[in-house]
Amino acid sequence: MIDPDSIIVQKHNENNQLKFNNIPEYDYITYDLEDTKQVNKFFKNIEQEVRSSFEYRTMIKYLKDYMGMDNCSFIQVSSKDSYNIRIEIHHYPFSLYDIVSIVYGKRVYYQESLEVELVAKEITLLHYKLLVGLIPLSKTVHQLAHAGKLFIPIDNILGRYQIFIDFYKPFCSEEQLDTINRIEKYSQEQVSDLLNTQRILEQNNISIYNSSPQYQLPDFNNINQNLDNRIQDIKANNYQLPGPSTGGEKGGTIGGFNGNDLAPSRSFRSSIDPNVNSDNINSKSKTSPFFFSKKE
């Protein structure tokens, strides 16, 4: 039996309105983590947050300035040689996307916050502890690596990725672990087929042969002899300008000029100035080809 005196009487508040003066802006992006596309977008945003952070950019600058990571590991180029040369830091054997997915799995398991900034903070901290593999590559080599056309030996990287695996192994996929094992195996065995992929970076000269006479180069000794003879003629002032109208070496004219005396003909001078004819050319024009005097 219920004692009526023990019944709690509910008192209704007549004020049924809530008032807010300063509502903060809603700046959180929600993701449907059950959707594969949304998960991929979530991982990409974390990658972008890491790369654009001040801490990450400061670390990359330190590696290039003080740890020699401004030189490409495959070809002899450096960002110090020219501003046009760009050295990029490549994540290997785990890509940055792989690291994001592994850290995400760990935070889901331990029910930690999945905010983009907090996940990016943990990944940046892994970089500062050198628990991820890094290697400097030029832009072209970096593109070849991502395209799957270049094998990178595991002993060329900077970072203790093995410790990363020890800490996060339960959250690594079987495919990722198998790929790491094969990379380590092939790096130790020096598999020739994979190492030959580096030949794609070698300079490849192509020789073209054409037996047509008009495409044959003159003999080098003849070229030297002709040049020496020409130099001697110039020094002895014993040469004449070639004339394009005749195609020969002597007696040609260039634009109205006679190759023998380098003086313009009267008809040429008269065509320039209508007030000048063959009768009123000043005698000074014999010594100065372009000195004209008008008839007074």
C-alpha cells in the first residue's frame, strides 16, 4: 500500500521559455563514420590539418636545415642549389594516410575524442618522437614513388617505425603488416628487379642516324681549317661581305650596298631622299655614305 503522504507533488514552472544572449557559431563538421566516403573525407581532413599545422611545418624546416634532408635520396639535387628545386618529405613505409587510419582505430577502441584537431595533435606528436618513417625526395621522384614505379629500400629512411608498429600493432590491418614484412624482406635480399626500378631516373640518350647526304655534318677538321682561314682573312683585312643576291662570296650587294666599297649607290641614295639626285650629291658623301645635302 502506498502512503498518500509519501507522494511527491510535482510543481510546474510557469516560465517555459529559455533565453540565450550569445550563441557561439557552430563550427564543427559532422561525419557519418559508417559511410566509407565520409570516413575517407575525415581522414583527408586530418591529413590536411597535420600538414598545415605550425608544429609540422616547423619540424620539416628543422629537418631540412639541420639534418640534411634538403637533398634528394635518389638523385644528386638539393633545394640549396636552386629555388626551382623542391625537396619533399615522403612518409614511408607507412603513408600519412595509413598513420591517420591506424591512430583513428586506436582512438575509437579506447573511446577517445575523434575531433580533427586532437587526432592531428597525436599524429604530430608521433612525428616529433620520430616514430614514423621519413625520406627526402625531389618532386619528380616523389611522384614516381606514389605512382608505384619506384622501390625505396627500408634502410634509407629516418625514423623508428618499428616502435610505432609495437605500439599500434593491434590497430594495423593485416594487409599493412604484410606489406611492411615484404618491404623489409626485399630490402635485405637486394631483389634486383625492384632495385632496377631506380633506372627510371637515369639519363637516357637517344642517338638518331640518317644516311641522307643533306643531313650529314661536315668533317670537324675541315670546319677548324675553314675557321682558321677565315680568321686570317679578317686579320689581313682581305675579305668581302657575302652578297645574298648572288649567293657568292665576292661582288655581292646587300640592301643597295656594294660589297666592294661599302658605299651606297646613287640610285639607292636618291630613292631615300627625293630632293637628292645624281647631280646634287655633296662630295662629302664619298667619305660618309649617309651624308646628304639638299639643293639650295
